[in-house]
Amino acid sequence: MNYLAVIPARGGSKTIKNKNLVKINGQPLIRYTLDAALKCKKISEICVSSEDSKILDYCKKFPITTIKRPKNLAKDSTPTHPVIKHCLKFYKKLKKVPKNVIILQPTSPLRNFKHINKAITKFEKYKNCETLVSCSQIPHNFEPNSLMIEKNGFLHFVKKKKIFNKHKKKKFFARNGAAIYITKYPLIKKKIFGSKILKFEMDEYSSIDIDNLYDLKIFELFMKHYK
């Protein structure tokens, strides 16, 4: 198995009830990620990990694998890596070890199969990289030279050496909600990020991450414009 795509879909979201199954334009949020993964021919297998029976039942309609994870791996504080390790144990029992693992969060609905294909192509081009991370460039006003912190009731610049000209500032990038993470095996057994991390830049539009009701409304507006 060359590329195993893991979609971690927890059911207990507090910001939006049943977030992964909330319907937008007539289909559940998770459907956008399922469609993107299923259209990507380079992905060998797709699995959805969830503790929620409704999510798993919905996903069983598709030609993918569903893995029910224990509730202790479905808390607000649960990081992604233990969930991936749980999936790897499942496949190890089947004697199916992936060469690479792709993590696709279901909260990134505008990340499509073309993005995934391009990310895989770039990952394969740079043989010495260990991890690929999707990201977007942060606005210049969020760059470290522009950041301020409050101390004793007054604002102070975080960095002593300040650069105000945006054209002279360095470019900084932020992960865009785990839209696409690719990690080589066996590194993924220990951690998601290796020491050699490859950047896969995505635009702000494609990087939308549904975390709260505000994000959901923005996405709905995007979809109206998209049509």
C-alpha cells in the first residue's frame, strides 16, 4: 500500500453540534473530503476514524474502511497522532503496512483532489523530505515584526528589531488546518512531523478550515459564489 489516507472525524464537536455531518448545499461536511480522496487515484486506501456511530454509518456507504476508535481517543484534548497510531495498529493486524500516510481533516472542504495530487507529486519529487505540510502565507501584519504583547497595561513589540516596511519582511507560513499532511512510514509511528518538512502552499480560499459557526457561514458564502 503506497498511500493510506486517514480522515479523522470526531463526533463530539462543541463549537458546531455534529459538525462533520452538518449539511451544506445538501451534503454533509465530511462528504467534501471523502469525494476529494476518492477522486485521487494516487491514494491506495482511505479510512475514516471516528468514535461516532452516525459518522461511521454514513461513511460505510462509500468504498472505504471505517475504524471505530475508543472514546479516550475522541476528546477535545486528543492530538491527531494517537489517532493515526490506532489506525496503523488496525492495518498491522491485516498485514497491510503503508509506505506513506496522508492525513485529511474533514473540516477543510475546499481542499480538492487536485490539491492532493499536486501535494503527492511534490512529495515524491523531493526524495529526502520526511513530511509534507499544507500551509498558507500569513498576512504581513501577523508577521513576528508586527506582533505586540501587553505588559503592565501597555503594548510592547515582541521583537526588538522591528521592520515596518512589508516589502522587507520575511515570508512566514502557517499550517492550514491539516488540509493535507503526508508523512513517510515508519516515521509516522513516532510522530507526524519529521525534521525535513516540505511546504505545500495553498491559497486562502482553498485553506478554509471549519472550526466554528463563523467559519461555517463564510464557507456557505463561498459555495454560493463558487456556483
